[in-house]
Amino acid sequence: MAGKYTPLEKYLLGLPEDQNEVVLSFEQIERIINAKLPASAYEYQAWWANEKEGNHVNARAWANAGWKVESVDFNRKLARLVRA
């Protein structure tokens, strides 16, 4: 079942296997998913948590692709992901 964050999962899966990190702006993520991120993504670290279970479909998208969020810069609106 395709969800809002499926394009992000596909984007991460499409990165070269030897690429071990990627920094994406919130705006880039919004372009990838063709939708705005929720306000909580701009405010709360918990939105970026690395969990495979639960209701956070956003976290499942990067986890399913084999990535995890390493850090988030809320001032610069950047997320750094690394291969899990």
C-alpha cells in the first residue's frame, strides 16, 4: 500500500549503495513526497525518531529503506540520515 512517505522510501532506496549519508532539507523532503511536512516535523525531535513499529509512517519509510535519522537541525531545517 502506497503512503504519503513511500516516495521518500523509494528515493532513499535509489541512492548509491556506497553512499552512507545524505542531508536533506525539509523542503527537499516535501518535494520528494509532493506534500508539506506536518508542523510537528518542524518542531519536535520525536517526529524524526527511528522506530519501525507504531504509527509513525514517516519513520517506517526511512527504516524500510535501511536508513536512520542521525540528526536534525531545526534552525536550518535539515535532516541528516545515515545507513542503518
